[in-house]
Amino acid sequence: MRPSLARHVLCLAAVLAAFAGAARAQAVPEFQKILETYSTALDTNDVETLVGLYGPGGVFMGEGAKAAIGQDALRAAYKAIFATLKVGLRFSLQEAEQSGDLGWARALSTGTVKVLATGAETQESFNLLVVFRREGGVWKIRNYLFASDRTAPGEVPK
């Protein structure tokens, strides 16, 4: 992970941890259901379901890519992913908290990623930090950040 991205992730996690002091676990099943829907949509290249999981100002931040902000940018980002990759990931919720209309979850995703142009398929795993906001009584993804949990060749794990 790039040092600047790592700093942003740590800052976001610290803010969320401080904010969630009086957090309740009642949203955890809803967060897991959203991640399961996300997984199914990835499996089926369902761009509209993915975009629908986000609120209007939703942000998707993938490793090594610019942030996709808002519905149109999200739609374009997922279309670009599906034009080059076949993704099959399962999500495992590690921890989650909720306070008021905001919540967050840390999860792991594992599975396969296939490069369509070459047919090369690899086993992958990612760390996720997802911020949720309840809008109109429905939980939506506000920010979705993922990064590989593997170190680059020659890099020393930290």
C-alpha cells in the first residue's frame, strides 16, 4: 500500500473508532447482507446492483486507482473493471460498529480474479474498510476502500 494511502486509511479508521464510542451492533447483520449482495453482483457483473448499494455521493477507492465519486463515476468504474476482469470474491465481516446514521465495517474478501485478455486467473485477498450511511432508513455504502493484503515482490511486510 502506498504510504499516503496508508496514512489516509489509518486516519479514517481513527476517526471512525473515535466516533463509534457508543456504537451498537444492531446494523452488523445489515452490513453483512450488503457485502453478500455486493459479492453476488461482482459474480454476475451486475453494475446497476453495485451502484445501487451506494448512496448518491458514494465513493469507491481501489488500490492504485483514482477515487470514483458519485453514481456516474461508480457506474463507469465498475464497467471498466468488468471489461477487463472476472471477479469472484466472498466477503468475511471481521468487525463492524454503528452509531446513529453512520457505521463502518472491516472485512476481508477472498477468491479469484481472472484477466479476460489472457485468461490468467489468480487467488486474491483484500482488506476492506466500508463506511455506511443510513439514508431514508436504508443503509448505503458511503465509502468503500480496498487494498491487497499481499506485499509486493521484494517488499518487507510491516
